[in-house]
Amino acid sequence: MAMDNKLSRDDISGGTITISNIGAIGGKFGSPLINLPEVAIIAIGRIKKVPHITDEGTVYPLPVMNVSHIFLIDFLLPQFILNNFFPLCSNWEKT
């Protein structure tokens, strides 16, 4: 429904965490604002390849994605969420 631009207000309300893809419009960083009663928002920037140098001096392109986030809950749960979220992002072709 989102791809067809047919989401209603009910379709996008009642959640606890929002993931906003600012990368789709070319953004790298964001200043996410939480929509109460949600407890967190994560803004994902676009993926850009940057030069990466190994310890051996080899240079290769490394895909990098910037993420901005705000959580209204204690430290451990957000860290758990992000620790599980980032591996999914780095292996998105395998999921």
C-alpha cells in the first residue's frame, strides 16, 4: 500500500517505533521527532560508498549508512534494538 501511496492515518498510527527512510529523498542525516505515544524514532540516511583502507593498506569501496535515533526509554532496550537492527541493514540482500 505504501508503494501505491494509499496508506491511511490508521495504517501509520498506533505503533511504538517509527523507522523513517530519509535516504529515499537523498538525505544523509536527520533530526527525528517522536510522535507521541511512540517511544522511539530511527531516521535512516542513504547508503553511500566511501573509501575504506584496511590495515594492510588496501583501499576498497565500503557502503555506509548514517542513522539518527531518539529513544524515550532506558539505555538497554534501545541498545538491544540497534544491535539487532544494524546487522539486518548490513546484510539486507540476504534477508
